[in-house]
Amino acid sequence: MTMRNLDSLIRKLNRLSGDKAPLVRGIKKATIKVQGDAKQLAAVGETGQLRNSIKEETKETTTGAQGRVYTNAEHAPYVEFGTGQRGEASPSPPKYDGDLYYRQDWAGMEAQPYMYPAAKQNEKIVPKIVGDEIRKELRSLRGRR
């Protein structure tokens, strides 16, 4: 098997090494996608506080880039994982591994997951978004040798 233009590809990849901008752009786009889906899936009360509290951030790291979708709303984990007996009995998402106590003397509310499903439904889309951004950068280097 013969690969054509391999030398050109290697030169382009060498030019990209150390340049994390395409990776950061891809991660940013993917993070915004997951954030949007989490907002769509979030339970909306009278104020929409939970939905409005869902944020995203992207940062360059020493090894590449990192994206994060998060909320600082105090009631967010209770909505995601439920409360009381109903929360503990909720089938999805996976149970919270932090400090969340399901009171057994209270019926509570079922889980209304939004973060986990947003991440799960995008697990195949995220690498594609990032890959597309890197391919776009490689194409822009096509004319430069």
C-alpha cells in the first residue's frame, strides 16, 4: 500500500505541533453544544434559574485543551439525581458519588437528569466536532509548504 502526499501531511502536522488553537476551538464548539443540550434538558421552574445557571468554559492545558459544562446552582444535584425515596429509586443517571443523602423517611422527587444525558448524547459528536476543526486547520495549511 502506498500513501501519496505523506511528506506534505507530515510537514503540516509538524507546523501544527505546539499550536493548540485548532484543538481549543474544537473543544469550545463541542462544549457549547453540550451546554446547549443540557439547557434544553434542564427542568424549568418558575424562574428558569437552573437552566440559566448552566455555564461552559474551555481552557488550554499543558497537554491540550479541556472543556467543562457546569452549574453552581445549589439545587442542581438534587434535580439531576433526585431526592428521598423516589430519587434513590430513579434508574438514571448513575448515582452521584459525592455527598448526597437520600432520606428514607421522605418520598422526595424523582431524578430529572439533564447534565448526564447531555454528555451521553454527545459522546460521538464531540470527537467529530474537534476533528472537523483540526481538519479545517490542516486544509488551510494545504497551500503553504
